[in-house]
Amino acid sequence: MSSENRKREMLFSLFDLALDILDYACNYKGVTNRDMVCEN
């Protein structure tokens, strides 16, 4: 059961990282065809 928790933790941290990268890309490129994603 600890491996299941570790898997979930890894998934959440990956999701967090993806959001951070999207944020960075939005700030770096300005608004492109991703303005739906960058709307936050």
C-alpha cells in the first residue's frame, strides 16, 4: 500500500510540474494559441 501512495504522490508532483511548465511557457511566449490555457 505504500507503493500505491508513492505512485499517487509522483503523479501529483508530475501534474504540478506540468502546470508550472505551462505557466512558464505562457509567461515566456506571451499569449499564443494557448490563450485558453493561459487565461487563469
